[in-house]
Amino acid sequence: MHTPGVPLPSLLSPAEFRHPQANREVLLGDAVVGYALTRARRRTIGFTVGADGLAVRAPSWVTLSAVDAALREKADWILRKLSEARERQQRMEGGRIVWAHGAVLPYLGEPLTVVLDPSHGFTGKGGALVSAAPASPPQEPGAAAPEGAAPTEARSLHIGLPHSASPAQIRDAVQAWLMRDARRHFTARLDHFAPLLGVRWASLRLSSAQTRWGSAKADGSIRLNWRLLHYRPAIIDYVVAHELAHLRVMDHSPRFWDTVATVVPDYAQLRSHLREEPAPLW
């Protein structure tokens, strides 16, 4: 019996996934899925699940009911991928960096504390210096450290900016340092793995892509995402070796993965970690 004054349990509403450019929706199981449908010159219906949701490309002659029927056939796969994409986005949002004195970001898999430190006398747009010494818990400017507080073992990144610096200034200074360090780190690892794989790389460009970690061209040009610097060195090595291996095998055939395995035997585990653990949002 329902007790007066106590709210009744609400019925579970169906899950909903909606693409920002959704122009159709379909009920898949108990979930309402709004998807972006575009007509294309192709023979079959194709669909992809990304950060935005479900996108479908279909030939102009295929009816809307046939498109929906095709989606229902793959409902389990689509819903699983949509759920994984949503969970990934939630983890990314939870890891969003708040740019201020004392901000913490992952650097080579370990925490790095941002310290606004104009006393170092940096010039230009805010120089930066990493200190390997233990960093005390960050305090507001002028605040006294808590009694009995023990220093942590995290490294600190000293940025030559005043405490009045805006979040955008802090973010830009940190990014500038990370990109310089990424080029240094990536170059060293390219030079390490290239002779082991029997290839030569010609140039390195840094990428800021949200969903792609690297690419390689037959002419030896390599592109690597500077955000890889958030991950531990073993994961960076996997991506570097992956792109260099493409200079020998320009596809993802078994021969390609065998090539990667010659220098990174545990590539599968590292690849899985890279997919499951998103870098923090900037």
C-alpha cells in the first residue's frame, strides 16, 4: 500500500540517444535513437557510431522503412556502441581540466601540477619549466599551508605567468610547453624504433585531432597527436611504432600487426587502453 506523502517510484523512461543533426528517429529495444540520415551514392546502407551518436548513409532508392529495419537488425550492436560512446564522453567530461593555479593534468601517465610562478623571470608568452622535485599541495596565493601538510610526489610545471592570469592564458602556456615537449619526445622515439623496423621517417607534424592519434604516408611523413603526452610512455611507443610500421605495410592486415609486434609485443593491451581511457578535455 502506498503511504501518503511518500512519492511513488517513477517509471523508468526509455534511454535516448540523439545525434546533433538527427533528422530521423527509431525505437531500438527500449531506446529511442535519433540518427542523422544522409543519402549517398552507394549500394548498401552504412552506419557509424561516433561521439555525436548514430549516423546513417543510405542509397537514394532505399525506403525509410527499409533503413529503420536495417537498424533494428543491428540494434544490439548499435546500442552497445552508443552506450560506450556516452560513457566515454562522461569520463572525458569528468576529467575536464580547470585552468587555474594548482590544476593537475596527466603527463606521461603521471600527475603534473600547474604552478603559476612569475618569480622565475620567464619572458614572452609565459615560459614553462618542469620541476622533478616533490610539489606541495597547491595553495591560493598568500594562503598559509595547512599545519602538518606533507608534500606530494607529483611533478610540477612552473609557468611564468602572474596569479592574475586568465584560464585561457594558462591553458595556452601549458599547451605550448606540451607541444614543444611532445616534439622532443616523439622525435626520440621515432629515432629509436625506425632502425628496429628497417624504415626511415622524413618529417614529423603534430596533430590536435580529437579522435585520431596518428597517421603515416608512404613518403615518410609522420603525424602524431600531441595529446599522446598525457599517456604513459609505453602507450606512446605503441602509437609511434604503429605509424612507423605503416611505412612497411600501408594497411591493417595480419602482416601489419605482425610487424608492430616485432617491436611492441603487447600492442593489443596498449591499444585497448588507449581506446578505453580518453585524454582529458581541454
